[in-house]
Amino acid sequence: MSFGKGKIWFDGKFVDWKDANIHVMSHVVHYGSSIFESMRCYNTKNGPAIFRAMSHIDRLYDSAKIYRMKIPFTKKEFFKAVIDTVKINNFKECYIRPVIFRGYGKIGVDPLKNPVNCVIGAWEWGAYLGKDALEKGASVHVSSWRRPAPNTFPALAKAGGNYMNSQLMKMEAIHGGYDEAIALDVFGYVSEASGENIFIVKNGVIFTPPTSSSILAGITRHTIFTLARDMNIRIEQHFIPRESLYIADEVFLTGTAAEVTPVSKIDNIIIGEGRCGKITKKMQTTYFNIIKGKTKDKYNWLTYLK
């Protein structure tokens, strides 16, 4: 089943994809008042399983709290709705998109008089930056667009409006012939890619920007921290100057959509050997073994649909 077909969970009921509509005067259309999450379900040897579902739901509710949106469902109810959405569409593997938004009510910047609507969609989606990028590495550039300064847009909220910035980055990258873009923060330090967190490897140590560099605290990012420490690989959060990207031994991007994707070139400068590096490959293999259920899930990250 491809994008645009099947059932969508909408405010507690399943509706056909074509009928999951909102009014054009909904608050979200005019003011970008939405928050969302991204999850993946993988077909493991023990059947379909959603990776870190509750971690994503926790972050969804954190985003709602920041934007003073009261979700009219408990976490337990939302958790069940995510599972049911995958089941009713008979997916073995899929991408899952929960969205909470301000609906149709009053027009104006003040959002509080508008209803809060909840939607969960799912569809089959392969490698975000392409299968070749997973193996050979992506070509990226440093964007001319910066991430928002602290105390402007809350970067820790996964909000729809925040991604207007990401769209500018992504379009610039595509028009320049690159797969992806990396943004700097307001102080000129490395922040993140348009939809992924970034890691660099230097002298056997993994470095990544801190949350104070206007990044989204990624669930996959947290997974990398856990896996690196399990493998006794040193991993640290540091402010990263732009030039550190060019002289890194390895660079990789992480995210629910991108999973663990190596970077081969930045601004047409070859990174390391220009392909997936040893530590990146180790992280990638370990990550895929867990999400595919090939190794023991000691952190209970997989929610099996059974």
C-alpha cells in the first residue's frame, strides 16, 4: 500500500485516506500551529515492530506542553492508536506520522480558542536519502540559512512551523545538486541537517552538537549515544566549528527517516575516504541489527504488533 491509500486515525476514528480532510480556515493552515512525530515499523523475524514508539510519544507530548496544546487522549490511548493504525493498514514495514494541530475555530494569532485535532497516518517509505546514500554516503553542503537563535523558536519542540527553516535549507541543497544541507546555529557552530542530527568522528571519538545549538533532541540521536557507550566508543557533545566538518575522519546523519546515513562529501570536500567509515559502519550495522530484531533488544525499544 503506497502513500495516499488506506486508513488514517483521525480524532479517535479511522477514516479513508481521501476523507481525512480539514477546513481551509483551520488555524494550522494560517499559522503553522502543529506538532508531529516520526516513527518507523520494521518487519523483524518475530513480526512487525515499531522502534521506540513510547519515546516518540513522550516527545510529542513534550512538544504539546511547550505550545500549550492539550492532547485530548492519554499517552496510553495514543500509543494504542499508533499500533492500531499500522495493523488496520496491514503493514509489515512503514513510516508512521502522528500530527497534533490547531483546527477550525477562530482566526487570529491567539490559538487557544481553536480545537486540538489528532491524526495518525502511515505509509511505506524506503531510505530517506536513497539506498545508495546508506551505502556510499550522501553529498551535503553547509546551508546559507541558519537555525533560529535561542529563545525565538523552541528547537526542542518538533513543530511544523520550525520546518519552514528546514524547507529553505533542503530546497537550496537540491538546487545546488546536493542530497542534504547542514545548518549552523546563530553563533556559527554546527547545528543539524534539515531533518537529521549530525555526528562527526575524529581520532576514534564521536562528537555531536549539544541541544543548546538549536537542535532537535533526536530519538535516533539518543540511540546512538546508548549504542556507542555499549561498544565503549567515546562520544561527546561539543560546540563544533564549521571547519571541523571538512577535516573529520567520518561524518554521519541520524533520524527516523534517514536512520544512520554516512556523509561522503561536504561542500564538495571529500570526508575521510569518501565512503562509509569504520565507526559509522559499526554504528549503522548495530542499529540495523536492533531495529530488524536480529540482536537482543535489551532496552525494550521494539513494540511488536502481536
